[in-house]
Amino acid sequence: MTEHQLPRWLMTLAYSGSVVVMAAYTLWLYAMGDYRELLIPLFVTLLLLTALLMHYSQGLTPAIPRAILLASTYAVVLAAMYYQPSTPLIWLGLPVAASFLLLPLWGALFLNILCTPLWWLLPGTSDISSTFALGYLALILLSALPPWEHARRGALLRATDPNDGDCNAYHIDTLKERLHNEYQRAAMLNKRLAVLVLHLPQLDMAEEQFGQRAQLALLGTLCSEVNSRCRDHDLLGRAGNATFWLVLPDTSESGALLVRERLQRALSRCVLVETGHLDTRISVCLPCRTESFERYVKRLEARAQALVEA
């Protein structure tokens, strides 16, 4: 649901704290005798408890409990301002802040703009001044500034950093650029060129069952083993989520097969705590003499897709 992933411990704290706060709010309404307003907080408490249990589940995407948390925030604030028109308008900032924390930037902006007319239909907000309306819009824009700056810095970093953000391998754009250079060099100097296509079938499973830390451990182990057993001028790049290309300049088909066997033996000996032995599928792909670079890249992508479906 969000491009910037919040730490798991922070989300655990958010779910747990929301359950405690909502349960306390429900008990307070019960003690005050406001039985008419009790139903929605009680239902939201059960929803938040469900979201907390779903957060601990390894097989579910984190987008589902986050959506429940966000919807619960909107429902509680909406119900409080509907049943109690004297509720301070400052509470309108709570769903705004939650949306920018739990949603991508453009999704949060769209949701807040869409919900703006809804707040003005509530009994307590029918006579608010234009100053408050301007302040509410300013709050939305100010809340959008941190994620916008984060996205801008991330884009700048991706444009200037040749390495992938999760492992010690080239980014896909840098990888294709370096591969193009090696392809032209091999064609001009009549040199040999080979590329190994590597696929990690355990990667998606590791992220779904054990979280991002297990995924990063798999990526780090693969890159460390490959880089330690290759030459300095060999190029390892991440071509997809679980796919890598190892560019081997001045390497014949027989040499590429030897490298593949050496890497498969080395990677099969790697054992991780969560996933066990490292399972890697490796294929060799050599360019043809009359083949264009674009055609060669498509063959590499097709070879990677074949390894995924194998």
C-alpha cells in the first residue's frame, strides 16, 4: 500500500497502541453512559484487534491491516464529530496524518481531497470559517511535504547511484548500460561475451513468510558468493525482483558453463536460517554474431522468464 515501508516494530506499536486507545475510549463511553455512541468504537476495537493479528500473520500482505487501521481512524473521527458536534476540529488532523503515513503520496492526497466535502457535511463543521478551511488545506499540503521530499531524494539517489538499493549488484539501468558497452566492445574487437542469468525462486516466498530481513539475507548471500568467485571485471546486476545477470567479458560458452557449475556448487552449500539451502537456477545466454543488442536483451529477459516458470 505504501512505497516507503515503515519498520515492522513501529507498525506493531501502532496496531497495539490503537487497540489500547480504542478499548479505553470504548470503556470511557460506557462509563459515561453514552450508549448511543458506543457501537462504532466497540466495532472498531474488534477491527483493530483483527488488524493486529493479521499483522503478525506471515502469509498476508501488510496492505490489508494497514487499510483496516486507516479506515478505522476515519470511522472513529467521523462518528465522534457526528454524535458530538462540540468535538474540537483539531481531531480532523488525525486521519490526515494517518493517510500520509499509511498510503503513497498521491493516494493520500487523492483520499484527503475526496473526503474534504464529507467533513463539511457534519453538524459540527457546518458553520466553520474560511480561515479554518484554509488551515485544513494547508495541513494537507504540509503533511505531503515529507513524503514528497523523501520520494524526490530517492529518485535522485537512484539516478546517481549505480547499485541496487537492496544488494551489492548493479541497478537495472546501469546493468543494461554496462552490458551495452561490453556488447559493442566484443563486436568491435571480435571478443567473446557471455551472460549468466540467475534466478532466486525462494525470494518471494522468503519475503511473504519471513519478512524483508530474510529477503535481504538471500540477496546479500547471493551477491557475496557470486562476487567473491568472479573476476574483477565481471558485472553482476539485478535485472528483476529475483533475477540477476552476470556479464562475463572475454568468456566463451565452455568458460561460462564452468562458471555456472562453480557458482551452483558454491551457492548450494549456503544455508540460511529461515529458508535453508540456497536454491538458484542458472542459465547461459550468448549473443549471436548478427544479433542486435535489443534482440539480445529480449532473449535474456525471455531466458529469465523461462527460469521463473521452470
